[in-house]
Amino acid sequence: MGDLRYSPDTRSPMQETISTIDPQTDDTAPREEIELRLALHARQHQAVARLGQVALREQDLSALTDEIVATVASTLDVALCAVLELAENEKTLEIVSSVGYRGSGTLPAGKGTQAGYALTERRPVVTEDLRGETRFDPRPLLEQGVTCGMNAVIEGPERPFGVLSAHSERPRRFSEDDVNFLVAVANLLSAAVERRHREELARHAALHDPLTGLPNRPLALDRLDLALARRRRNGTHVALLLLDLDRFKLINDSLGHAAGDRVLVEIATRLRAIPRATDTVARLSGDEFVVVCESDGATRSNVVELAERLCTVFDSPFALASGEHFLTTSVGIAIAEDRNDTSASLLRDADAAMYRAKKRGPGRYELFDSTMRAQALARLRTESELRSALENGQLCVFYQPIIDLASGRPVACEALVRWMHPRHGLVPPLEFISIAEETGLISELGRYVLREACTQAAAWQHRFDVPLQIFVNVSGCQLANPAFPAEVTDIATSSGVLGGTLGLEVTESVLIEEAGSTMAVLAQLHERGMRLVLDDFGTGYSSLSYLRQFPLDGVKVDRSFTDGLGNSPRDAAIMSAIVQMCQALELTVVAEGVESSTQLEQLGVLGCELVQGYLLCHPMPAEQAGEYLERRLEAFDLDVVDEARSSLAGV
């Protein structure tokens, strides 16, 4: 019944044309009818062009569909026009915009209705008499008081978007121009849907992590800002939880980044199941995740409970091709308490709390408090002032001699950096070295100390005519740089310090954390004649494998073992074992932190070669250290000097 078959144009929807009518080819038609048809044809063209302009400037799809149904109803002079969108389950059609439609806004999507039939056939469907229609059930349309009509499919990017329908209350015949017009408008809407789909994909990609599918940093912080704005208006409670995986780098380094990515995807899946649906779980960067919480009645205990549940995500192992692996996470919690809190300030506070948790051990959580805020501000201020100190020459080097226990003669000096703060005076390294390491300033600072120490050592060697050794502490950041051996060699050569008298002190923690990359750098330093000393021996894992694996020349035993000498037989036994082991391995032993004559005597009994501590000499500026060395060295004759030269060969 009125089944007009339509072959769509292959041109783009915006170029869709409506069939033209040539009055010269229809000699039987009265001139008035031809002019009427041409006018209607032009009107349809103008309508399509105007809707195309609306589609280009209108970002709201619902506003565009409202404009479309109004324009189609007016142009075709029909009582009922609607845009019906196919549901996700593809079982129903929902009316999203309409003119003249009454009753329910949902229809079945199958062949039971004209719109569903058009979707099934994927082509326009025209009926000129609904009462005689047999292809589908016409009753829903007859109940709307219409007698005839047509539908065109609105295509979508992956499946049909829906149907554009137009129906008339009075009997009429829909011309080919009418059908082409409806199809052109449907194609125009299809292009708009496709454009919106692409924009949504681009927007989703811009605001979501491509690996896990979680919201990314910009989206998480935007939602946090919106939650904070609602808090200022309504007094809701807002909290941010920052998760940083413990030792995740070990997974990437040992099993590869593909394995690390699989772990991150699994973690994201587990984290999604913990908070409420209204909370936001996001991947901030790398192995950091955040949870944004907002609630009318949230308390500190609620947030802490959530943190504990988030930690349980890591109770179960992660299954990889290499086997099962366990991980933990450190969690920092920041709760909004001030009207001026922002996403940046809350993230900063959560980050500070997370680092405190990480320092206290893996798998912990910490709640940010006012004390932590003061510490964070102080660290920020220290970082800024330390940068200025490097630029303005406020740093200086102090020297603490190392004494040969048997002769009492100074055989080396350790270079120790100090900060001459313009307001606070002398600042000890414990207050700024960790900040320098975190900010990357440690490389510049270390370079300065190395240059100053080598220059001063060369001057003393020339002044006293002895191969006085100089020891400089180096950081993991410096040892991670493949160019560091060449840099040390250049500084040592240009300073004129005697070959074999520059020693570099490395802590156990550096060897543990950067064993792979550090090994090659240490080997090069050793080949270039640098003495390598393991500092603070006994404070880390104290693995004997490090003494065998790394090219070390000596160890400095931590003061914690020296403290108990004379009082603790256990400490004396440990020190004795260390000394004997190092002597067997031909490693020189330096005992740190000697502060009493009892300790000094016991170290002599145990066979320790070199000592360092406040009992013997405090760290002091270069001028005072030079005076000390001059006094002590003048007390020895040339025979002792020659003996000292021999004893230093193994240091």
C-alpha cells in the first residue's frame, strides 16, 4: 500500500538534494500546478539548507531535533512529526522530540509499528492509507488521529540512531519530493549524530585514562572542584584519598611494562568496586590513583574506613604469567575543612600525607593534619630558599678529619656541606639534603661540594706534602647518571688532587634501590682510581653480598654500633665481627661517632684502623681544619709520615 522504494544518494547528507521537476517534461500538468510544485520544492530546499546551518552551530542535539520536527511539520504541512531514538537494548523507540504527538513516548522497535518496520527494512516506508496497512500494526498511529504518513531511518555511527516520522490527519499522497525531503533531513540529523559521537569520543579520550578507562587527572580535579563548590554552598563533606603503589617500579623493571600495565588495569577494576557510585575513582598518573568522596554526613571515621577498605584491594595476589605477585599501597587522606580549599590544595595535602605513610612503611594510610601542613609549608619554603642559596653562594663545606687509631695521625677528611642561612645561621644537612634529593637539586649541590673538596684537598696535600685523602658523600641521583664518572674525573683532574686520594661515600640504601644502574657507574669510578666506601654500614639490610658484589675499598660503621661500646657486650661482639670480616676482605674500616675515650680504647682492642667523631674533632670550616691538620701533622717526624703513606694505600 503506497510502498515507495527509495535509493539514497551517495553524496554527503549536507549535499543531499531533493529531486528536481522540469516543467518542460510534464506537458499535461496545468501551469499553476507546476509552479506550485516548484515553489514547494524550493521551500523544501530552503528548509534543508537552514537546518544544515542550525546543525552546524547547535551543540545541543535535543535543540536540533526540536527544530527539525517543527520545520518538517511546517514544510510538509503535517499534523504529527517526531524523532524517535532507538534504545540501547534496541527493543524500544523513545520519542525525543515531537509535534502533535499525544500519549506514551515509547514504542516497540520491531515490525509492529511503522517506525519499527522502517528500522527493520533500513529504508523509507510510506503509507497512504493506514486503515488498509498490513505490513505493521497501524493502530498506535490511528489513535493519534492520522491517516497516512512516512518514516525515514536516521543512521548512526555503529547502528541506527532512530527514525524520523511525518504523518498527516487528512488523506494525501506523499510525492517523491516529499520522501526525498524527509530522507535529506534524516541524513542531516544522522551527520549531526555522527559528529556528536566523534566529539564525545574525543571528549572521553581527553578526560579518561586510555589504559584503565578511569577518569584522568583533569576530570578528577574538575569533579573535586565541583564538589568543593557544593560544599561551600550546602556544607557537604568532601575528602580526597591519594593512593601510591609501593615498589611498583620493581614490577616494571623485573617483569616489563606490559606486566605492569596488566596490574594497573586489575587494580582499577578492583578499586571501582570499593567506593559508592557517587564517588570518583581516577588514575592520576603512573601508579597513582585518587578517590574523590562527597557526602552529606561523611565523618573522619567514614573516610578512614574507606581507606582501610581500599587497602584490602591489595590483599589478593595479582596473577601474571610469571606467577602470583603481591602489592601494597600507601594512602594519603585530605579532608576539606576550609572554605578556600581547592583541588590543588587538597591534592597537595593528600600527597604530603601519602609520603608520610610511605615513610612509615608499606601498606599504610595517613590523615593530613595541621602539623603536616606546617611541615609541608616549611619544606616548600626551604626548597625555594635552597635554590637561592645555590645561586647566591650561601653553601659552604666543613671538614671532619679521620684519624689513624694506632698513631693518632689524621689521614683523611670527610667533606660535609653546610648552609649559611642569612636569617637562621648555620643549617645542618639533615634539614635540607632530603629536600635537595626530592627536587633534583642534589646533583648541583653534590657537584659544588665535590669541586670545593677536591680543590681544598689538593691545597692541603701541597701544603703539608702528604697524600691526605678526601671523602665526599654522593647520592643515588648522582650515581644514576652514566656521565657521573667522567664528571668526577674532570673535577679531580682540574683540581690537582693526587690520584687515588679521592674517596666517594655511598649509603646502603642507594645500593639496594639502584643496584642495577649503580653497578656500572661504580665500576667505572673504581677503574678511574676513585676509592669507594660503604657509608652507614649496618643501618640498612647489611647484606654481605654488597661487600662482594660492588667494588668497595672500605666501610664506615654506623655510630649506632659505636654508641654501645664499653657498655654492651653485644655491640662489642658485632663490631668485632665487622672488623674481622672487613680485614679478611681487605676492606678498610672506619668507626663513626666516637665520642668517649672508652669507645676509642675498645675500638683499639678490636683492631679497628680508622676512627672519626666528636671526641677527636668536630666538623669545621676549611681554615680551622687546615690549622688542625697543621698542628697534628707537625707532631710526627718523616718516618711516621712514610709509615702513614704506606697505611693509606689500602684506604
